[in-house]
Amino acid sequence: MKDIKRLQKVLKYKNRNDLADLLKNSRSNIRETSTYGSMWYSIISYFEIYSPARNNEKLISLSEEDKSELHKAILLIYPIKENEPEIVDIEFYPDFDLEDEYELVDAKNLEKIDFQYIQEQITKCNQKIAEKDFEGAVTNSRTLLESICLYIYEMKVGEYDYKGNLIKLYKDVSQTLNMTPSDHSDEYLKQILSGVFSIINGVSGLRNNFSDSHGNSPRKNYKIDDRHAILTVNLSKTIAEYLFLSYEKNEKKIIN
């Protein structure tokens, strides 16, 4: 895994995030041959990449140009030296024991927020899903919604006396941004905004039942399913981004 992480860093530095993403959840191995290479006692070798089946298919079907980019990146990590492996090619293999990457939504607009705590919650949501800590992911989903709501309210109005009632906090923020269902005439938009409120309510309640923020009774040991945790994280990130975009638009109206 260490070589894969280093390879991903090199690819990202070379602005090839697309190739770096294909290596998620992969592992590598250097297979040495018995043939000497171009340097003094360098050993002709092959860089083997083992990936989840879906990513392996994509890697195999890469263009020769993209495979060449991968090879060049590997040579930056393993330059040709005397008495070292001389990597001449890459070989791709499926590993059915490796987990596919969970499909988590990006929150690109939230990256503009300079409040580090919000960035930490997004990172923790993603990390805990990757680590299969689904209860922890639900906790951080709620914390993300709390932190974005508090950020917006305190930037717009001032200090908020938050007592843990996320539903009330969201109502206050939506009123501040004029984005309650009653603020709009379109019936379908009203339904969508009502649905957002329902999701906030659901995340709040789900966190109380399934998250790691409470001790478990031996008679009542809840365990959240991975797909429900992923859904919760994705919905929370989408709503957080929607709230931030609404806040930005509201600020621009004030300036103009």
C-alpha cells in the first residue's frame, strides 16, 4: 500500500488525478527477474498492481499514453540504479479480496470555506466510511450539518446559543437565508425543501439510534448497515454544500 500511496502523490503532482483515483484500494508488488538491466547489476523487474475488479478493468483498458505516464511516475519512485530493480513495465491484476471504493459525493464548493472544523468533518466522514466505521460516519455527518449551520448563522446574524437541537438550528438558518418551503411559490420546489428538512430530521434521529455517541445496552445493540451510512454521509454533504451555496448567493445579493 505504501508504494501505491507514493505513486498517487506523484500522479496528483503531475495533475493526473484521474490515474491516481484508479489506484484507490490497490496494492503493489515488484517482481524481479533473473536478467540484468542497463546499469551495473540492476535487475529487470515488473511493477505489479493488484486492484479491485472494477478498477482493474479500467487500468487494463488505459491508453498506451496513460500507461506510459504511470510508468514514468513509478520511475520517479524507483529510478534506475546499480544493484536495484530496473522496472521496465507494469502488470495489472484483479484482486477479488480488495474492497471497491465506496461511492461518496464530492463537496467541492465546501472546500472554499476557511473554517477548518468543517473541513475536518468532511474528511472524517470519508475516512470512517473507508475504515468501515459506519456508526462514526453517521456521527460526523450530523456534526457536519451542525457546523455548517452554525457557521452560516453566526456569519449572518451573530452568536447562536446552540443546545443540541439540530432541527431548530436548521429552521433558524433556513429562515435567515429565505429558503423555507413557504418562501417559494413553486410546489415542486416546496416539496424538495420539505424533503431537506425531513433528511435533517432523519440524520438527527439516526445519529441518536446508531452512532457511536452513545453507549450500547446489551439488550439493544444497534448496528447500522453500510449502505445506510453511505447514504447518510452523501445526503449530509449534499445538503451542507447546498446550504453554503445558498449562503454565498445571499451574500452576493446584499453586496449588490
